Amino acid sequence: MALLAKVKGYLELMRPHNLLVSFLTTMVGYGAAIKALHIKPNYIECIIASLVVVFIAAGGYVINDYYDVETDAVSKPWRPIIRGVVGRGEARVLAYILFVSGLLLSLFYSLYVLIFTIISAWLVHEYSRWIKKTGFIGNVAVSVESAATILFGGFFASVQYNKYVPFIVFIPVFYAFLLVLGREIIKGIEDVEGDSRAGIYTLAVTIGPRKAAVFASILLLLVVGISPIPWLSGIYNNLYLVLALGVDATIIYSIAVLINSKRYIELIEFSKRARSALKIGFLLGGLAFLLGLL
């Protein structure tokens, strides 16, 4: 029973549901690149690329809990390290094993892929160690991390055939970056009181929740504006368009919730609804770019 609890704790640290998203978004980048380059897909390569990302992402989630042990003790007492199921030192070792596994896997393909992987591993590690405490810069960093999974898939495919990454790959990259950044800013509105006390300078803390909501809304409107481009390019099918419209609907709902919040307390409370809606939108967006390539 103790061993089973330990394994379960390791899995909790690695966030399997988030790793599935990372796996799929890497496939999006790979699929877009090979389709644009008119190359026959190599499914083994696609899986390897996705596994590299999964290892690095898993390492990032584990090291995040290692560095967040003090705050988690107060706000997330159910986390494995806080419960005592996994030792803090164990978590650190596990994180580095996962990082090294991703690096070794990328080493089998090319120096360029290895360099990309090293930079990604460094960024997710440093995000947990100190970047996240910077507030808005941390928001940008986590948005870059999320979008980089798509870029890595396209980069991995292109490098194997000595090609440049096709422009069409950068559309879902930019799409994901804007969507995640908008959601992170809204999350900052939700957490504005705690972040202010902790000295974390999110946009909601530095310019106020109302202006932060306007800025987030502008970013999200850009997502709506670029959403038809993949379909118009001819790379993505009609299923992409249907699902993308679903994403647009969640974005418009989120913006409406934020803008219609008249009082300060309403804005803080309703930002939770907007953030939850955008989580659904992110899932729909991933499916749109993935299924739209079929």
C-alpha cells in the first residue's frame, strides 16, 4: 500500500491531464509542419517529439511543487509533498530525472532539437524557481512555455527534413500564446488581493483589475481575429472552423463577463467564471488545430 501511495503521489506531481494536453499540442505543431511541407507523416517521430515535451513538462510540474512547498502548505495542503507522501528531496530528484530523460531522447535526433529542449527545460525550471514571482513577466513566460510545445512539434518535423519551419505553424503558436496570456492576466485579477500582499506584480496589481481586464480582453479579441486564418490557408478543414467558432464563443462570453462587472468585487468574482470558460476554450482550440488537420 505504501508503494502504491508513493507511485500515486509521483503521478499527482506530474499532472497527467496537463501532460496529455502537452502531448497533443506537440502533435499539432508536427502535423501542421508536415502538411504544409507535403511530407508523409512519420508517426514514430511524432510520438518521440511529443514524449520529449511530456518529459520536460512533467519535470517542470514536479520542480514547481518542490519550490512552492511553503505556499502550498497554506493554500494547497492536499499536494503530495505537503501530505508527506513524497519527500521534497525525492521530488527534486524525480524532476531532474524527467528533465534528463527529455534531453537524452532529443539527443538522438539532432543538435538543434537538443538545444531547443535545453532552453525549454531551463525556462520551465527557472519559471518555478523565480520567474513566476515577477507577476506579468511570469505570465508571459508561462504563455511562451505553453505555445512552445506547438513550435517544438513543428521545429522537430522541419529539422528532420532540413526545412525551415512553415509559417502556418506559427499561427497556432501565436494563437496559444495570446489565449494563455489572456487567461493568466484574468487569473491575476482573481488573485489580486493575495498577490498584492505577497508582492507579486501582476497587471491587476500594478495597473488595477479594471485596466488589466481591458488589456486581457484586447489580447483575447486578437485570438478571435486570427482564428479564421488557418481555415483560409487551406491547411485546416471545416471541422477546425466549427471548433474555432466554439473557442470564439467562450472568449466573447469571458470578455462580456469582465466588461459587464460594474463593481470591484463583481470583477474579482466574475473573473473566476471567465477563467473557467477560457479553460474550455483552450481545450476546444487544441482539438480544433488537431482534428482540423485530418
